[in-house]
Amino acid sequence: MLQVVDIACGMPKAELHLHIEGTLEPELAFALAARNGVKLPYPSVEALRAAYRFTDLQSFLDIYYAGASVLQTGQDFNDLALAYFRRAAADHVVHAEIFFDPQTHTARGVPFAVVLDGLTQAMRDAERELGVTSRLILCFLRHLAEADAFATLDEALPHLDRIHGFGLDSSERGHPPSKFERVFARCRALGLPCVAHAGEEGPPEYVWEALDLLQVKRIDHGVRALEDPRLVARLRAERVPLTVCPLSNVKLRVFSDMKQHNFKRLLDAGLAVTVNSDDPAYFGGYVNDNIRAVQDVLDLTVADWHRIARTGFEASFASDADKRRWVAALDAYVTAHGPA
Ligand code: ADE
Ligand code: ZN
């Protein structure tokens, strides 16, 4: 008989919190470094992987931004994204909403259009070859100035037919959402949905700001929201989705180990939680690895996982028709496999 974890891993699902730069596996990093004549400061794939021991968000970001230096051509971005889509499809991801950090690349002289062309070519190929649909969310780096974000938005304007939303990521502490209130007002005026990382390392106040000042549709992470009962009540009442990334939270020491993670308490509080991989090449796995790690210690039911997967589809920025089709396929899958 199938175990709960096998049923959960087999469910069709959406991934809503995934940084494409965070899918750069060490093997591909070395291959791209060789192709582009870039020297990585590690002697081997094993040495690079061994360096993935983080003490907090910043210690990860330092390595993550350094790793991105091997990405130089449209083909590099295409190879990166297609490798992610293949891996995600193996985990039964049928729809992915992908973050990219253009400032990481334009600051190194890689043109915005080169990044975008490479990624969107892979998105088209993934839909055709794998049946995986996707959306692209442009993230502003919050450790940089508001003026830099406005300049990036200006660069994006000619390409809005291929950008489906805006986000906020990078070093959270000391960079509250309020710093980008005016940028996000302009993003919303363009008619595109916004999301923001908040309550990952930062306090619940940053989640309030993301909701009230940036008017986001989803909170990325949001695990620290549980420290504020009024905030929990608001998130529940408004059904604000939280894109939780359990392995990321443990790797970056938001929680000391998975047993301490508040995922089950978020779920039991009636919040709209989803499970995502964040930066899978750095944090020990893709979406099903996250499901396995959670199930290992938190012992959820098939009904819990069904609700989580349904929330993922409902919280996506896809059309209502697509959402209905995916939820129907999910319901049929659960009916066929039954509660364990
Ligand atoms: N960029 C990539 N991963 C991130 C994370 N977990 N938090 C903030 N910024 C990020
Ligand atoms: Zn993230």
C-alpha cells in the first residue's frame, strides 16, 4: 500500500516560490564556468557543494550571488531553466512561477534582454516538451537602493508581455518593504500582481508592511507571522497564501531543525500554506524533497497534502480555467489513490 508521503509526492502540484538562480547545481556551474572561461573559487564540484553550509540568509546570499557569475549568455539561462523544469516535472510540478533577479546580471554587464530571452525560450520549450506551464516574476533586490529598483523597472517596461508579476527578495533584515512602497505602487499601476519575501528572517511587522504598503497577493515565506496573533487572524481572514520553503528555513537556520519548524502550526491555524523549494540546488532538494522532509517529522494526512496542493493551484497567477482544470486533476488523483 502507498504511504502518505508517496501519495503526496505523486500529486500534481504548482511551485510558487523558486529562484531560478537558486537552481544552479554545482555540476552545471562548473560546465558553464568552463564554457565561459570563468574561474570559480573552488577546485571541484564536491568542494563547491561542501561550501553550502550556511549560518543565516546573508551567508547563503554571498555564495548565491557569486555562483551567478557563470551565467553570461542567453544559452546559459536557457540551460539553467530547462534543467529546473525537467527536475520539477519529475516531481509532478505542472505549473511553476519563477523568480529571477535581473539586477544580479545587469550589474555584471549581462543585458536584461539576454536574461529574459534565455529564460522565456526555456519556458516555451518546457510547456511544449514537458507540459509544464510557467510564469515569470521579476524580483527587486532589497539590499539595493529604491532608485536601482526604479531603473530596473524601466528596463523591464518594453518586455511586460513576458513578465507576469513583481517580487522582493535578498537580505531582509534592515530592508523593510516600506523602502519599496513607491516602486510597488508603480508595478501595481501596470496591472501586474506583486509578491514579497517577508517574515523569513524579518519580523512580523515586515509582513504587515508587505500587505498594507506593497499590497502583495502572496507572502513568500511568512513563517514569522505566527509570532503575531493579529497578523495570523488577518492572513486567515483574507486567505493570503504563504509560500513556505521548509528545507530553506532549516538550512538558513530560521529553525534549528525540521522538528522545530512551524509548518504544522501554520496549517492548523487555517493559513493558506504551500510547499516550495526556494533555491533547491543550495538547500538540499526540490519540491518533493521538501515534502519528504516535512512528512518525516510532522506526519500530515493525505487530506492535509491535498489541501496544500489545492492551495498552490488556487494561489497561482494562472487563469481561472487552468486552476479549475488542475484542481479537478488533483481531486481525481486523490480519489484514485485514496487516503492511506
Ligand atoms: N534570494 C534567493 N533566495 C532567497 C531567500 N530565501 N530569501 C531572500 N532572498 C533570496
Ligand atoms: Zn525565496
